[in-house]
Amino acid sequence: MKPLSSAAPCRAARLALSLLALAALAPTSPAQTAPGETRVPPDPLVLVGVAPRVLTGPPGTLAAGIAAVRGRYSAHVRLLDPTTGEVRREVFLPPEVQLDVSPALSADGRWLAVVLTPDPVTHVGRVGILSTTPTTPPGFQKVLSAGGLNGTLALAFGPDGTHLATSNRSGYAQLWEWPTGRRVTTVTSETGYEPSRLEFSPDGRLFAPIFRGQTRTRIFDTQTGALRTTLSGVGYGTFTPDSRGFLASRGRLINLADGKELPAPAYLAGTSGVLGFSADGTRVLVRRTGVDVQGREWLELREVATGRTLGALTRVWDGWPEALSPDGTTLIGGDGEGGIRLLPLAPR
């Protein structure tokens, strides 16, 4: 596939943003285009990750960050502005990368972690780290090689960019300090199933592998690998922006200091889950509980301090995970046809 930056003018035209207000946005089917949205043509595309700490705007403005996308089995990774769809950088993955496992993007957008084919001599599993910056020499910056990396299903960077988590089909997760090659810890599933998510606290100090079917969540220290706390009755969730709490199912907030449930903040009212926070922690994208009379599920962008709804839209049921742009203005989701839609929710 040709790089988007060298595509024909008609493709560039499809990336242009309309200036229509969100108030005019009506529920659409996957084949329709909503006013104000940007489409990135299908490959079909997969969201590799969103990097919130990349400064792409003028000094003093909130960073828009970077969104990395690629074709489902493509070696071509595009780093896009998550609000306009404009290509910022491109990375072509080396031949030894296993394309059936999605790469991971670091929070600053500098690194891609990829699963490699096993070592041709020892047959042990390998994970490689690639730079996305043109000033870095080409090739892998680091290759982790260990028997425990055979069967790696997913990768995730910690916020500091130096810690990397891996999930394994054999029912365990590993935490690595990739610049030194040190394996910090291995966490074995209590259910026998593989991890479905690899969560880090925003301050980078805590790591929580979420195993499929678990009924309690164990949280570990990212530096030492020591178990810090266990949250009973919490099967899945995510950390709060201040790293002091854990947002569990059914709109519950758990205090990490003592494991007790706290009164739910206003932004969790009537929700079934949190999809993501803006980089500054002032906005949150939530999934509203239940469906409307037409059977549609709604997503809402809310203000964290007050719980006030800033924007809302219906989901597109194409199996695409939704994400919030780092500046908290735009939904990144699927278009039902294998492409990506960037939908403005609420301007700053």
C-alpha cells in the first residue's frame, strides 16, 4: 500500500474536515458520513495505539498527540494527528515481525514494540523495539529474547516508555524493563486464561494485568514486581487519572490505599464503563448504560470535575475499540467498512 502522504488528491480530499457543528451530528449507519468527521481510507485498518505525550501544536497548547494505525496484516504503520488524520510519520516493519500480533506504541510516540519470529537457532520467543523518529538509526533498538516470550499475544508500554508488558496465550503476563533487558516479574493467571488487557497507572508506578474470567485484580509495583494490593470482586477496570483509584465495573470507584469502595464520582453516573481520559485528566469518554428505544448504545464525553456531558454519539458496531484523542475533543473509532473515523465531540 502506498503511503498516505503520496496518495492521489481525491484521497486527500476525503481527509478534509467539515466545519459543521456537533449539534448537526445525527446517528449514522456505518456506510454514512457524519458532518464534521474525517475518514482514513480502509485497509482494513487497526488502531495500534494513541500516544498522548507528543507535542504537535504550538507551545502552550494542549498536545494533540499521535494515533498509530496499520492494516490488519500490513507492515506499514502510519502515525496520524488524531484530530485531523494528517500523517506525521511512517514506519515500515522489518520482515521478521509477526504481523498477526499488533505492535504497541509508547506514550511519547517514540517507540514501537513488535513480536518477532522465534530465534532461528534457539527457537525462543523475541520482542523487538523500533524507533519511530527519523533521527534514530534504522533497525531494532533492543531485542528481548526468552522462552517466556513464545506465544506472546499482545504488548503494552508503561507511561514512562521504559517498561513493556506482554501477554501470553499460556495464561501469564510478563513485565520487562526493555532498555536493560531485565524481566521484572511474571504474573500467572488464577483462571487459566490469557490476559485480555495490560493496564498501567498514569504515573507509571503500578501494573495490573487483567486476565479473562478473573474475579479479583492484582496490582503490582512496576519497578520491583512486588504485589502491592489485591482488589477482590473486581474483574476488570482501569486506573483513575491521579493513579489513586481503580474504576471497576458497574460504575464503582475503588480506593487503592485500602481497597474500599468510594462514592462514585459524577462522571460515572449512569455508565457501564470508561473508555479513556484526555491527557490532562479533565475529560472522560464513557459508555452509557443500556440502549435507547432504537436499540442503539451511546458514548458520552463528560467533564471529570462536574460530570457534565460535553458531547454524545452512537457507537458503530464493527468490532472497533473506541479511543479518545489526547486533547479530549475527538473520538477515534471504526467506520464499519474497515476504515477509521475521527469524530469531533466537543472543541476546547
